Amino acid sequence: VPFSMFDRFTVLPIQIFNWMSRPQEEFQYVAAAGMIVLLGLLLFINIFVLWLRNRK
């Protein structure tokens, strides 16, 4: 857990890959939830950019 802005951290795609590599079944569910979060974030950003582009 990072304690300040300058601590080291892992990006979510790499963390999902690490979770998928673990043999415990619980990590498979956590990785699937992480993938859904990434897809939702991508969809939200895409809709937001379309909204910004089309407003006048």
C-alpha cells in the first residue's frame, strides 16, 4: 500500500496479470472484477471525450 505520492505502485493491468497467475480461485474473481473496472473506465472516458468533442 503506497503511503505517499512518490511511493512505488503497480498499474492495474500488471496487477490483473499477477492475480491471474496465482493458483487460488479467489484471485481469479478479483482479476475478473479488475478487468470490468478497466472496461468501465475506458467506456466512461470514451463517452466523456465524445461529449467534449460534440458540445459547441
